[in-house]
Amino acid sequence: MRRANVRVVLMTVGFNPGLSNAEIARISGLAPQTVSAILSEIEAAGLIRRGDVLRGRRGQPATPIYLRAEGAYAIGVEIGWRHVDVLLLDLNAQIQGRRRWHHDFPEPHKVLPEIARMTAELIESLPESGQARLFEMGIAMPSAMAIDHTAQKHGRASTRPWSDIDVATDLQQRTGLEVSVFNDGNAACWAELLAFDAPRPASFIYFIISRFVGAGIVGEGTLWEGPTGNSANLGGMLIEAPIGSLLPVHDIASIDALTLRLAESGHCLNGDVPEDWAWEQFGEVLEEWLADSAKALAKAVFNTTTVIETGLVVIDGVMPKPITRRLVEQVKVELALLPNPPFALPQILHGHVGALAPATGAAALTLYRRFLSRDLIDIVS
């Protein structure tokens, strides 16, 4: 019961920064005396801080309560098809350090040692007090990375496929941290949830346009991961393609699909970071990709919304923000052109986080589950 109450208080503070003791009691349903005792304990543990007293209100002066950024840290990693991002996150889910490494294809015997090396650099950037509060690492990676046909599609086959490797155990041995592995779309979706201002949406559907199309679903405040962590594989949804055949959304609306179109048109890409590409030079190829992607995503949104009742869809991407916004606007148009559904069309917004969403979400999920979720450990003795 005590641990559950600590979790409730930390969650209330984390998702509603700046509340007073009385407001935390009202929202959490706990007695003011209980909240006061818990706040004293977790303040002593270094997890919260008190702001300046707010005067001029009715009743007693109120003191706002916040999570203490230096109270805990986590490492977030995205293992992508062409890159690895490693981030250092604080308890407020703010990035305090970043390392990035590029590769032609994600081969485990090369990628995992690089993650350990970059992690060590980020840990060393913290003072000793901060290093003592760095508990975990979250890994975001595509589920398809372990499937042989995906490697064959990219023209490469690893000497030891990802399906043969326990990534969590391997990196735990290399770094000494507790390691959790998440689907990259789910991790990115969690980062998007945290990026909203309070009050955050209780439910939404999320897409991130990357090498493939990642996705996630938040339903009634819960990230829908499913028994294998891959319950929101909306990029794998089959839709009718422009040529009339059925294709997964991945094959139309992804950066991988755009890259193939650009290569066929003779365009040269300057590096592996889509944000750095000369998008203004892509001309008609970009326009056609945006049009086809918008149609594909509109169908995926329509079909998903017939199953999941939500009034919000968020679309993000690793492209420059102006390109993402253009795509979102075209999806709105295409969605309105589909047959009238038996429900109100959802609001469609562009995302907040962009390319760093998977790594950010992976680290944030580990912090959430350690301190705020039902799996909270006994952090105060």
C-alpha cells in the first residue's frame, strides 16, 4: 500500500508539475497528511524539489512541487537501419547528452560494442552523484530487424542475425545497467505523449515516418504494447496501392520508399540523415511521394479508427518539420475524401519530437516504470 501511494504521488507530480500538497492530495485521492509524509520522504531521496512559495492566493501560501531533474537518469538507444542514437535523459525526460553512429547495415557484432562505448562516454559526462542515479537503459529497435527477409530486402545478411541475440542481456553485461527492449514505434509514441502539455490526451494513434513506418497507440492513458510489444504495427497494414495491388503502408509512406524513388530518378542523397537532405531539389519525386503517402496514411488512419475509438491522430517523421507538416495537411485532405465513416473524423496533428522520439521514449519508459508505474521499486527505506 505504501509503495502504491508513493507511485501515485510521483505520477501526479510527474504528469502535473507545479501542484501544491493540497492539489496533489485532491487529484490523487490520498489524505493530505499521507501526501505530506510521502513528499518529505521522496524529497529526502532526491526525487522532487519544492519551488518558491506562491503567495497572494486564498488560504495558506502554496508551495509548488516538481520532479527533480537530477533525481535519476537513464540511457535511451535507438538501433535503426542506418544509425544508432544514444541519449542521456534526466528525470524530467530532458536530453542531457547525445551520441550518434552511422552504419551501412545494423550488424550486431558492430552495433552492440558501439552502444556500450557511447554509453560509457555519456555516463562519464555526469558527476559522480549523477552516475550513482543512472539506473537503466532502454533500447528502441524495429521488430522486423530479427526477420531474415528484411535483411535480404536490404541486400545484406548479418553473420549472426539479431534473432539469435538477447540484446538486453548482451548490453547489460557490457554496461552494467538494467536493460529493457521496446518496439521503436511504441517508444516513439511514449515520447510523443510526454511532449504534450498537460492535460495530455488520454488516447491517440501515432505514426512516425522513418526508414519504415513506426506506430503506437495510447488508449485511456495506457501504451498498448501487447504480449510481444508489437501490438500497433500499423505500418504493416495492407492497403490498395496506386498501381492497384495490396501493399503494406511501409512500402509507400516510408523514407525507404522515398529513397528508392529518388534513386530511380537519379537523385544523390547527401548522407544518411534525412533532415540534412536537399529536399528542395527533389521536385516532382517528392510531390508524388507525399501524395501517395498521404493516401496510404489516410486509409491506415480510417481503418484503425474504425477499431479504436479516439479523436486524435499524431503523425511525426524524421524529415524536416516543414515536410512533415505538408504530409499532415495532405493526410487531412485525403481522409476527408474517403467514404463517410460512422464516426467523427479524428483531429490530425504533426508530432513534437521528430527523429529522436524512439531513443527518447525508450529512456523515458524505463524511468516511468521504475518510479511512476505499478512496477515501482521501494525507492525510500
